[in-house]
Amino acid sequence: MGDLDPEAESLDLTAEDAGRILAHVQAEWPLEACGLLGGIGRRVLVVYPTRNELASPVRYRVHPDDLIRVMRELEARGWELVGIYHSHPHGPAAPSATDVAEAYYPEAVYVIAAPVRGEWRLRAFRIVNGAVREVRIRLVE
């Protein structure tokens, strides 16, 4: 997970949506928070905070009721599951071995929020067949 190629794939979200993600993960601390990102292509149009069925500080699983509700709403809007976010309450801001093993949506971008030197940060990754590649987060209007 070295330097990002400026031409590489990006995840586009507004500063307001990034703030929604960070507010959710901070509110759930010290447990892992999780949620879904809906939109078109790689453009996030809505953040869906969800419940962590595991209520754990080290693992997450989107509650099945929340997953079904969000997927139905995305389908009704003609949108896609753009990404899945969760937090690592004590770091690091990188996928764990469990995250890689349980990356069941290869088309989605996985966003991880974690505190870095006392400040929450977001990083994004594509995880496909065990391969991890960082994706640039672009803040857009």
C-alpha cells in the first residue's frame, strides 16, 4: 500500500458525507461502527449508517435488517452499493486480515476510519480475491 497513482481509481464524496461517516464512527467508539455508501459509479450520493450486529470493538457485520433495507432503497433509486465503511477504533487505518477474508463485495470500495495521532482519518481500499489496493478519496461538491 504505497503511494497512490494520481490516475488511479477514486471514491468521490462530499465533505459533508465524510463528516457523516466520521460522526457515526465517533459516536459508536469504542465499538466498531459500520455503514453503507450508495450512489452511482464511484460517486457517493448517500451515507447509510447501520448497526454493527456483532457490537464488537474488533469486528463488524452490518445488521441483516439494515442491509436488506438499504439494498432495497438503492434498487428503488436505481443506485448501486458504492462502498462499505467501518471503523478501527484503535487503528490502524488499513484492512485487517479479517477485513480481507470477509470482503464479500468486490465491486465495493471499503472505507476504514481510524484515529491517526489523535485525529480520525478515512482511507479507502479495493479488496478483490485477497488483493488489497488503496483507492484515493476525492472530496467533491
